[in-house]
Amino acid sequence: MSAPESIQRPAAVAILLSFIAGYVDAVGFVALLGLFTAHVTGNFILIGTAVAHARGGLVAKLAALPMFILAVSATTVFVQERTRSGKPALVAVLAAQLLFLAGFMAVGWAAAPILDVDAPMAVLAGMLGVCAMGIQNAASRLLMGELPPTTVMTGGVTQFAIDATHLLRARVPGVDAVAARKRLGKFVPPVAAFAVGAVAGAVLYTQAGFGVLLLPMLALVAVMLLLRQPVTTSKDPT
């Protein structure tokens, strides 16, 4: 069974990964007329809408969930094998995510302008984006257990609401305001980063197309560099 890996700067890593998820999800949604790449279960609602209104775009939405599951399963197997051999897995997993993001950008660029989201190249671009975010989802669960969620923010927003309420009722007996404040410091920055990424991805895509995926790719490189930093330990003064 895999175990979370030690992360040198968890707050910075969580913020960057949340920004990436929001950004890529927004680019996929705008570019591919409503395809979620990170929050794949949202595609169920869009499938129903497309059927009800006789709209296109069903192929990618129907393929998104099995492709997401395949990406998560492949990541799980890779992590298990790396763990069995005593090798770290996180940087290698994120490198795979980077490759899929590059594929998403390249295929999307080649397919642009996308007028038919059921066209093979458009579907392929979407599936590469889904795979990239499936890898990040798996890595978050398998290797980054100390971090708050970085891809689907419903849980983070729920925790924010709970802890904010606790702080407002800090004088009520039984309310642990100190713990609530600590959790807010952990959950709020990733949620905010996801929101900023979503806005930035949507706006920038309308201006420059798939080339804007270079920004989350650079952010992912920054995460990998942070993870490669050696863990510092305090020295015994004696």
C-alpha cells in the first residue's frame, strides 16, 4: 500500500496544484463546450442537458469518466510498483501529468478552431486533459494525504463554511476556535487558488487559445522543483 510522501513546502504545493486544476478545468470547459477535465462527475449533468436539448458533445462527455478511471488506475499501479521497489513516486507521477498536459495543448492547438466537439481530434484533446487531471486526483489521494483537496473544491468550501461558522460562534461552549482557525489557514488558500485559476484559464483561452496551457505546465514544473528540494533537518548544536 502506498504512503504519503514528505512534502517540503505543502502550502505552496497545494496552492499551485489547485491553480492548475481550476485553470485546466476552465480551459477544457470553454474550449470543448462544457467538458469538465478535473470535476468529471459534473459531465453527468451536461450529458443530461445535451440529451434534453439535442445538442452535440456527448462523445467526449461519455468517454470522460472511463478515461478518468483508467488514468487513476494506471497511476495507482505505478505508485504501488514504485513503493514496492522503495523508490519515490510523486515527481515521476507529476512528470506524467505534465506530458498529458502538453498533449492536451498540442492536440487542441492542431484541432483549433474546434467547431465540432465530437470530432476525433477534439475528443482526443479532451481525453488527454482528463487523463492529466485524473493523474493529479490520484496523486493527491495516494501520495499527498497531508494536503487539502486540490482538484474538486466542494469539500474545501464546505469545510470553510463550517470553520467560519465556528469562528463566529467562538464563545459558544464546545467550539474549538483555535482548530477552526488552523483549518481555515489550510483550506482557504487552495480554494482561492482554484478560483483564480478557473477565471484566468477561461479568460486567457478566449484571448490566445490552447497555447495558454503553457502557464499550468510551468506551474507544474514549479511544483516538481519544490518537491525535489531536500528535506531540511535541524542539526544538533552539540
